[in-house]
Amino acid sequence: MTEAYPRFLDAGEAALVVEFGAGVDPAINDRVLALDAAILAERPAGLSETVPTYRSLMIHYDPLVIARADLIATVERLLVNAAAARRPGRRWTIPCCYEPAYGEDIGRIAEMTGLTPERVVELHAGATYRVYMYGFAPGFCYLGGLPPQLAVSRRETPRAPHPPNTVLIGGGLTLVSTFSMPTGWWLIGRTPERMFSLSRHPAFLVDVGDALRFEPIDATAFAALDARAAADDIVARREILK
Amino acid sequence: MIGLRVIAAGPGATLQDRGRHGWLRFGVTPAGPMDRLAFATANRAVGAAPDAPAIEVSLGGLDVAAEGAAFSVAVAGGSFRITLDGHELPPATRVELEPRARLSIRPGSAGSWTYLAVAGRFDVTPVLGSVATHTRSGLGGLQGRALAAGDFLPVCEPRCLRPSIARVATPWLDRPGNTISVMLGPQDDYFDADQIAVFLTADWTVSARSDRMAYGLEGPRLHHAKGFNIVSDGIAMGAIQVLGEGRPMVLMADRQPTGGYPKIATVIGPELGRLAQLRPGTRLRFAPVSVTQAVAARQAEAQALMAPLQLEALTRTEFSPEFLLGLNLIGGVSAGREIP
């Protein structure tokens, strides 16, 4: 069965879902982000907020200000040139300590994948990830692009809460978990960077669509960067991509 | 310092405003009131902006007292039992709180939530532009948690309003009937027509496992036509997601911002408060409406909030003379009157 995309789906009378596909795919996510940028640039009256996810954009709106049909017409008009609305991408280099005290599951990941621990780190730090979407909790963003060799199944039972700023892998994705919480994923490292800090501007470090890499650091460098990050310095590096 | 002291709080009393909007794209749940019409009504009764901070009180109840000065407060929402130093007041009330007088809010004949607003402004520092409490992520309110005995909420620009004890007429909060309007979607195509029919004709019961995050529904199991995993997408308040084992749940103010279960339908905005007020064990049905009907209901809700608010001063016959002397009533009794 083939579906015609984009599809317009109602999530009640005050939210419209513009769906571009059914799967996780950078090309589909690009279309989501292009429409997001275009509609935020135009800000039609009645637009409340937008929520970009892997393959759809949820548009919250006030139907007493803009009718559903007019919103759809606006979206259809914006889609014609939406790709041009995207700002240049950004690439973040996030320091990450993979030493055993920080990446406590690297040994297990090596066992499960048949790789050496060194190769696990090399693969994780060698890949470039895409920030697909935020969800679950503030600052919790899903990063696609994990090398397939590192795709391991989840833990059988959740682990007790991990330390803040832990880098995890699971479900074919990697992510940075800013807050201490129980997890069914595997701890591969820890970053001194805060993906989310209320006392910093901006509070959220990365945007959906940004690219992200991890750079291995040792425990000494971690301690120094962690002290700076605790004072709300941004310790990750940012490049603007052409 | 002038403010409101929490003397006793059951679980689930939280400070809310219209919600922490604009941050869903960063994984931040808006929170905000479960019953936005009742919340706005309480604020209107004290002359505050309809989205000003107010305390949401659950079936756990709440006892408070003014400190530092007298000021007026209003309560509106479900049919809760309201008492001032043991004297019964109507469920929708505006009353001047003298320091040390104890206002007590307890579950009454119906409803799950009521709102306590102050004539003045709760002086609580906003987080990402809002004081709405989201306990799960620890944002807003007092240190991101529910209110507890001993808490103090400073009140700026406190005012005493006249009449000093009044019943607030809130006909728009009488929302009888247990049929809740929904719009199908966004993932109704994950269910065959016979399952949609079951969803729309079954008697559902509000589960005991219901809270600010979600209302569980007990009833028949719904079968998914093409699996129960979707690639995660956005979740609107009122979305009815159907879990793997076929149980529907309505996602409410404290929902996760995104999720991966198919959403068969969405409770329309103007019906969310009525649904929220249903207690665990209550039966309900869903009825489908078009977007045009949903927008008309939303228009009616907006008009209810524009209508002049009627306040009726309470008469001496309803209170003991000792009680009224203690309240220092000006003019004693007056006919119903509007506030600006």
C-alpha cells in the first residue's frame, strides 16, 4: 500500500499533524524541519507552537483565529519553497569520557557485539549523528546515525538511576541523558556538557536537525570541563555548516 | 510577608498557570490546569487575568490560611466542600481571608479538581516563562513539586474585594452528562472500522490509575489493525492512545510530549475539563464530532468566559452571628452584583 504524503491528520481541533512518511529517514526528517523553519519564519496569526518529530510536524493552533482549512492552505503554499527556509546546519563536537568509570557498560557492549572495547569507542566517536527530535523529558533528544555494529538490544531489566549527563546507546540510537534516571539503555560514556540548563542561555544546547559528534576525553579533561560546564560555560564546540 | 500558608495538603495540590507553552520542541511538557474553564473562572472571580497562577486542588484536599494581611480568594471547579473555620461555603465562592482563618477544601458531591485563586498575584519565579508545576520533570511551582504542609506562597498586591463573602454563579461549570466529544485521529487508520465502532459505543469506566498525566479507561480491549508501534510523534492534550494490550488512555496536562502508541481519537479542547472532573469509577462514552462542531464548542467556551460574572453576597441566615461579626462584613448583605 502506498500512501500519498504529506498527509494532514487532526489531533483534535487545535493541533494539525503534517506527516511526511512512516519511518525514520533523514530525507523525511529534512522535510519536517524545512516546513518547521518555513512556518516559524512566517508565523501565521493563530499559530501557537510546532513540534518537529522524526517524520511529522505537529502544529498547535488556535482555531478561533485560523481555520483548519486556512492553515492547511498556508502549509501547502509554504511546502512549495520550504527547503529554502532552512538555516545552515550546525555541527556540535561534544566531549565524552569513555573510561570505565564513565562508560561502565562498554565491556558488556563489546561482549554483545563481538568487538573490542577500543573498537566500540572508535565506532561511537567516529560517527556523526543527527538530532532527530526531543521527547520524553526536557532536553532528552534522540540521536540517529549509530553505527549498525553498535545496535544492541535493551537491558532485560532497567538499571538504577545513572549519573547526570550520561551518554547511552540502545534501540539503534544514542542519546545524552541530562538528568539522573533509571534506564533500559547501556551506559557508554559521560559528557561534561549540559544538553539542558535552566540557568544558561540558551537553555537547550542543540536544535533538531543539528549534527553531533563525540570526542573522546580522559578523566582529567572531564573534571576540568565539568567544572566549567557547572558554571554554565558551553564546553562543546559548534561549527556552522555551509 | 503577605501570602498564603499551606496548613495541610493532600497529594496533588499544585500551582498552575496557563502552562509552559512554546517548549514542546525541546521535550518540555506544558502542564497547566486540568480544567481550564474552572481555572479561568476562579481567576475571574478575583479580578485576575484568566491565565494567572492559581492553586489546583485534587481530591486530596487543601487547607490554607492568609498570613500578613487579609485578602480575598476565590474557589471554583468541581463541587468540593469548602469551609472557613468550619463554616460551610458554596463550592464556588469568593471570600475574604482574615489572617489565621482556615480555609479548608475537601472533596464534595462531584468533581476531581477545583482551583484557588487570589486577589493579587502569587509571587513565584517562572521557569521557562511559566510557574505551572510539572512534578515529573521537576519544573515550576515550588521547587518543581506539589504543595506540602508548611509551604508559603507570597502574594503581591493583595486586595480585599466586596462583598467579602459571595457565592459565584458558574452555570458554565455545570456540565452534566457523561458523553465526551472526540475527533477521530490522528492514527484512527491503525484500527479497523469494527474497532472504531467498539470505541464509540462501549461504556468506559475511568480507571483508579488516573492522574494529571493520563486517565486510564476500563472496558473492552481494542485490537490494532497494523501493530501498536508507530514512529514517535507529537501528543496533544486529550489524545487517546491505545496501548499494546488494547487499553485506551487519555493523555492529560502532564503527558509526555511525544509517544509511540497509535492515537485512535482526541478529546476536543472544550471537553477536557468535563472529562478531567469525572472521578475514577465514573462511566462515560465517546461521541464523534467534526472539526466544525469542535470549533463551535470552543467558541461557546470562550463566550462563557466573556459573560459577566455574577456574585451573590451571602446572607446572614446562612451564617451564625458570631461568624459574621468575626468577618467584619461591610454593609452586611447586598444583592447580587457584578464585578468589573
